[in-house]
Amino acid sequence: MNNNRQILLSVVSPVYGCENVIMELYLRLSKSLLEISDNYEIIFVNDASPDGSWEVIKEIAKKDAKVKGIAFSRNFGQHQAISAGLKLCKGEWIIVLDCDLQDQPEEIIKLYNKAQEGYDVVLGRRENRKDRFIKKLFSNFFYSIFKYLTGTDQDSAIANFGIYRHNVISAVCSMRDNVRFFPAMIKWVGFKSTAIPITHSERFTGKTSYSFRKMLNLAINVIMSFSDKPLRLTVKFGLLVCLISILFAIYNVIQYFLGKIIVSGWTSLIISIWFLSGVIIFILGMLGLYIGKIFDKVKERPQYIIHETVNIYE
């Protein structure tokens, strides 16, 4: 993260499919930030959006030097876009919010005022989420599983929107994880934090770019990157299967000496083979996924590639 903290407030917003929203977001952000200070910057990170989002960002940046833009060479993902913005921001306080205006810029003043009470992190807890039912259902399920596997407190009503002191963001930027998931990284680094209720809005226009397949892939990657508990669970499961097998063998030996077993059962044999084969394949698959993560890590490829910037001066 840039150590030059002459700016009070930095806003980082990942952009994808928001051509018709960016101008409205910019106007509302500027108005809200001016209620706190005129010493701010707004960083839009274009995640190779297929529409004209980057052209809109460049047009705004030409008229307002406080607006900065970053464009990726291809689509790397929302959380990589957040990471890119965090690395280049210069603010004492950093606000992260999505570009679809479901996170309302007018709530920033509430977050900032709460932070002045001595908090390093103030998160926005979305009240009456306006997302689709299936997205809320999947989110609740994911955070429940993630909470269990990582042993950390998780709240599905909290996402990226919040305000963070520069030392928190510096700690997040120091993490070299290939899989980036901003809410989990904020949890991991610690610091004094709290959450306050905020109003959640409908999307300004369009629909979410997160399909069920993308959400599922993100969930698998995040869980396997932030927890090794699935590996430990497979060991416990294997031990449980062994124990059941031993008990079943003892039961069959007793039944045999009591004369209750005359011909060995074909059905029980086939069931055992299929069941144990499934267990073996499952465990090998789990190990394969973790080995794949190690393979990705040792390649040391960059988390993202910046194609173009505007108003960014190192």
C-alpha cells in the first residue's frame, strides 16, 4: 500500500457491468465525501468490464483529478480488483463499496463518525437485503459453512462495504494469498472493529454478474484457501469408516460362529466396495484440490495485470 497518506479519505470501488451507474455513483460519492472533507480520492477499478465502463471512468477522471482509474488486462475477479485499488490508495481512511449502488454512498458519514470513536474497522451490516432469494440463501449457507470450517465469527449481512484505517489495509495488502476474499482477510488481520446497521438498496440498474456457478467456485476457493479443516475432517471420516468396518466384522464373526451365516452375502460385498471406493475417491479429490492450490502458489503468477491507468501517479 502507498505510504503517502496526505489524503484523508480513499474510496475503492470494483467495477464490472456498471456503465450506466458510474456517473450516478460518482456524483453521490462526491456529495457524501464533501460532508466529511474535500481531501479525498475515488479509485475505480475496472475488472475488464465488457461494456463502456472504462470510457465513462476516463471521462470523469479528465474532469475531476480526485477520480483515479485502473483497468485490468482481463477479468480477474471482484476481490482482485479491490486488492489493486487498496494497493494504490493513499488515504488515512479507506472505504470499500461495490459499484451497483446497493451500498449507498450516503451511509459513509455514519461509518466515518463511528470510526472516530476509536475503531480501526467499521463494517456495514445490511438491513433488509434487497438481493434475490437464491443469492441470500446461498450466502447464508456459505457463511454458515465458512464459520464452521474456519472457527471464526461470520455474518452473511456483512460484505465489502465498510471503512478501514490505513494500518488495517496495509496488513491486508501484506497478505500474499492467491485467492483474495476481502471480508475474510479483514477478519484474519484483526484490529478493533465493529459493525453498524446500514440501509441496503435495490440495484440501480442491470443484474448481478455473479451466476450460481461463479458463486459456487468462489465459495470452494475461499473455503480451501482459508481453512485446512476439510483435510482434517476427511481423516476423521476415514477413522470413523474404519471403526464401523471393524464393528461390522466383529458382528459377522459372531454371527458366523452362531451358525446364522451360511452363505456370504453378495449384496453386502458390493455395497462395501462401492462405499469404500467412494470414500477413497472423495479423499483423493480433496487432496488433489489442495495440491492444485499449492501448484498455483508456486507458479507465483501476479494476482492481476494492470493494462491502463488514469490519474495514477507513483
